[in-house]
Amino acid sequence: MLWVDKYRPKTLDQVIVHQDIALNLKKLVTEQDCPHLLFYGPSGSGKKTLIMGLLRQVFGPGAEKVKVENRTWKIDAGSRTIDLELTTLSSANHVELSPSDVGFQDRYIVQEIIKEMAKNRPIDTKGKRGYKVLVLNEVDKLSREAQHSLRRTMEKYSSSCRLILCCNSSSKVIEAIRSRCLNVRINAPTEEQIVKVLEFIGKKEGLQLPSGFAARIAEKSNRSLRRAILSFETCRVQQYPFTSNQAIPPMDWEEYVSEIASDIMKEQSPKRYINLREVNGIRRVLLTPTNYNLDSILRILLSTTRLFQVRGKLYELLTNCIPPEIVLKRLLYELLKRLDAELKHEICHWAAYYEHRMRLGQKAIFHLEAFVAKFMSIYKGFLITTFG
Amino acid sequence: MAPMLQSSQQWVEKYRPRQVKDVAHQDEVVRVLTNTLETTSCPHMLFYGPPGIGKTTTALAIAHQLFGPELYKSRVLELNASDDRGINVVRTKIKDFAAVAVGSAQRQGGYPCPPYKIIILDEADSMTEDAQNALRRTMETYSKVTRFFFICNYISRIIEPLASRCAKFRFKPITEEIMSSRILHICKEEGLNLDAEALSTLSYISQGDLRRAITYLQGATRLFGSSISSKDLISVSGVIPQDVVEALFTACRSGDFDLANKEVNKIIAEGYPVSLLLSQIFDVVVEAEDISDEQKARICKRLAEADKCLVDGADEYLQLLNVASHVMLALCNMPEELNYES
């Protein structure tokens, strides 16, 4: 089992990082009732862990016996029926799902599942009616309509159903929902807290930690606990016993973005056209193809451009499922490290501009490439004015 | 074992005024409606104003007072944004309800029970234009037996033909005194201890929205028990502490991009909602005395653009960084590059 899962706190008492929040949450559910909750904070800060701890606090150990289910919901929308497939995680008392997975029809899922849950509500031994909890992930990715339809359903079925919403940024959740929930902000753990957790894990695993090693991992983790633990485990696999100057392996995609950044700092050129001489060369090769000759074609094609190469690399990142906005952010980070102060303002303006465009547009690659091209033109202009 | 559910009601519902005369601060509306209660004649109505000041409360109260609990179900239709309200619903549900005739006026159990039905369309500004158009004729055809109550935040989203058929009432934002007296009333009922500082904080963070104020109060009570300080309220409401905003501002004043970048990173890691931060920056900028009008204009323009981008779903970090960079340029009187416009 990965350490991330192995050492995930199971109850609210075990948490190390957000002790004050856990304490408040415990107080909140002592009366066996809770309001709707909205958890928000950056990724890797422990939202999910706290939610699971809270569920366990309310429902007892039964909350951990979850089963994964892939259900098809038949939804009657006026004149036609819609089939929607969605994976849910459910126990006897709670259901967890990410309604944004179904895209623009998320509205139906929200209404249908809540109604379904309200219909068969649990009854405890004393014959009293209880409530179920619905955990919705990524509410910030829900469409506007889904959010609007959530607001009334939240009130209508509040006697039998509590919602726990979880998202990265509460800016994208509409005001009406925010005002109906108790908002819980989960901040990213500080570096000291990460160090504390790493030392805790090290002790449990019986590892020798050289001084300053945990701090270095924490520093590289960008204040994400999940990432810190993952890279800690990677280090363990790579080399043990640890040495205090052991290199902490960066994520390979970050390396890659860093490479792209150096590339475009080095040379700024769009794709140039292949000239006539080269076309003739290619034609000659194609008449008598040998391995050696084909290589030369490749060399001609590759030599032409920088922007073209960058495009290939960007595609590589995207096909490996790195989200485009993360690529853009990382690229900006790498570029800002290398730039003069006066250019930084302009570059960050364009990064924001193209990220916004990317959100509105269809294909991310256009906007990533546009950003690279824009950067090249600005940087080249800057070089020419300063150095002539 | 499933936990038991205690009948802990939302305070917003618990303290909702049940009678029109209890509605705070909306004198004209109350006067007209009390008159309605006496004469039982009533025009179509359109209530508009910011959220949390009693529009829905008033509409529900008048309906209850006119018909009483028995007839309420058969005489009042309540529709809001979470119900499907496309043109189909207007054509079928509303029309069917409107078309049913009602008996003549008889007083029943102390309620006036006038001979018409009421359709309350809450959040009417989120209806599509087509649906609103479809309503026009329906309103007139059945005006003998049906009264419409439209409730909305923005009157400009209601099409003119509908608005002109209604008596319009603007609901005023609730003043601080009325809000305080209402909050203190609830505190007394619930046995809460609220000092003067917390009270003023509450009215500041809720910005005239009584519903929000009551929700915050209840949230804080649940977490922190019966004596509430202003710090508790701030942590419940999710308002960003002033020193965070100040720190960002100081970083911008320094003119050092990397410093501002670090500050922005910190804010994002703390998980503060950026849309809220923008409006708090706006407050600081507008009130600051040492910033010239031109600088203010430059900053505000950027804030507006960033806000729009956030609504479109753009990344919070990049937008905030962009705002910070522009605030810095404006404060340090550095020229913006001309080629910023695409």
C-alpha cells in the first residue's frame, strides 16, 4: 500500500495537520446533526481526509465499508429519457460522486440522486428517521444550471439529506450555495507541518532521517502534503539509508516543462519553410530510400524550427494527461525564474490572458502555443532593443 | 446505526416573519399590502431588490394571510429557479393552474379568501425570455382569477411587457439599526451573547443581507457555543482577514515583482477565494487616500477584467498574479506597455 493511503488519518482524532478544524468538526456533529458543509482549499491539503473522518465520526466504522458502483440513471426529461452513467462510491449511509463527470447534463444527476436518497432514508433501531450524507466532489466544475437547481433541492430535502461539497476554489461556486452551507476553508499545510508528518511516517516505518532531509522534501512539495509523502516514498525506494544531500527526484513532467522553457529562451523562431534545394533533396531520397537517407529527411524537418519543436513537446505533455492549465502555470513559473523584472509583468499578463482564452476555447494546444509564440516575440523584441 | 435527526430548524426559517406587518423596513410595500388585506383587491406585483431583505418572505406572508393554511395549497402556486421553468412549464403547469376557476369570496376562519389564486414566481430573472413572453398573454387572459407575484433581484432582466403589467415595488436594503435590532432579538431568543464589536462585524460582513447575517450567526453558534466574538464570525463567513489584503498591497507598493508573486502564492495556498479577495482589494483601493484618481481607475479596470475572467472559470492564481502586477504598475507609476491590448 502506498504511504499516502497507509498513513491517511482514519478518524478526526488522528489528524496531525488540521487539528483545530478537526476539533471544530467534532463539536459540530456531537449533536448528531450537521448543517450542509462546503470544504474548499488547494489540492493536497486534506479536504477528503477530513470529510472521511467526519463521516466516520457520524456513522461509525460502517462509513468505511464502501462499494464502488457503476450505475446508469434513467432520467425522464419531459419528452425523452436520458441515460447517464456515473461511478459512485457508497456505504449504507453515504454516497460519494463527482457529478461533473457527466458534463453538461450534471443537473439531472444532482436532482435525481438527491431525490432517490430522500426516498429511501435510513431508519434506526428506535424507529427514528435518520439522514444520509451526499458527498459531491468538484462542485466548482458543476455547470451553472446544476448549481442553481442544487440550491432549492438542498432546502427541499434538508430533512433527510445532508450535502458535503468539496472543491478547490469557492469562487466558482455560486453565492446562493455558499450562503446555504457552513464554509470550511482548508489551507495548505505549512512546511513545518509537512516536516512533522514526514517525521511521523519515518518513525512508524523505522527509517533514519538525516537532519534537513524532510525539510528539503517539504520545500519542494509546493505545500502539498500528498506530493511530499509521494516523493518521500520515491526517495526511500531509490536509496536507503538516506544521505543528507540525496537528490530529491522532481516530477518528470516538470523537468520537461523546464526543458521547454530553456528551449524557448534560447532561440525564438517560428517554423521556416523548407526551401527548394531541400525539397529536391527529399525527392531524391524518396526515389531510393535507405535508412541513412530517411534520417537525413528527418534532420531537415527538425532543423527548421523552434516553435515547431515546442509544439511537439507540448503535445507530448497533453497526451500524458497533464492538464493544460497546469502546464501553462508551470511554464510561467519556469520563465519567471529566468526573466528580467521588467518583462515579468507583461509575461504574467499574457499567461493570464491565454489561460482565460483556453477556458473559453475548444482546444488547449492552440492557446498554449499562442502563449509560447507571444513570449518569443516579446522576448526577441526585448533582446533587440537592449542588445541591438 | 443511522443518527437521529433533531428538529433543529434553520434560524432563517424559524425567524421568518409570518405576517406582512412584521416585515422590517419596507414601509410602502407593507402599507399597500395591509390595504390589500382589508379590501381583498390586489394587482399583479413585482418585487425587486438585493437578496436577503424580505421579498420572498413578504410574498409568502401575504399569501398565507389571505388564504390561511387550509386553502393555501389549492390557491397558491410557488415556482422558483430549481423547478424546471422553461417555456413548456409556462404553457402547461402555469396555464392549467391559472385556468381553474375559484368559488366566490367567502370569509373562512378569519381569512379574507378573495376569489382569485396567486402564482408566486421566485427568482423570476432567471426565467428565459421566451418563457416570459409566453406569460404575457396568460397573465391577461386569466387576470380575473389569478394574480402573479414576480420576485427578482434585477428588474432589468424582466422583459418590459411583463413589468408594465405589474405594480412595482423596490425593496430597500436593510439599514444597520434595523439589522442590529433583528439580530439582537434572535440573540435574546436563543440565549446568545454577542458583544458590540461582533455585532458591527456581523453587519459589515453580511452587507445588508439579513439572511446571510442569520446564517453566519447560526454557523458560529454551532461551532463556538453561545458567546461569539467577531473573530469567530469572520472565520465562519470566510471573509478574508484584512491583514492578508494589506500584505498583498504592501508587496505591490514595494515594486518588487518576486515579492508580490510570493504573496500571491501564499494566498492561493491558504485557500482564500480570489473573487472575494478582488472585492476586498476594491474596497481598499477606493477608500485609500494616497492613491490618485488615475491610479484608482487603472486598478479598478483590471479588477473588473479579472472578475469577468474568474466568472468564466479562469485560473485563480494567474488572475490574481495579473491583478497584483497591474496594481504594482499603477502604484509605482510605471507605464503600461502599449502592446498589452491584443
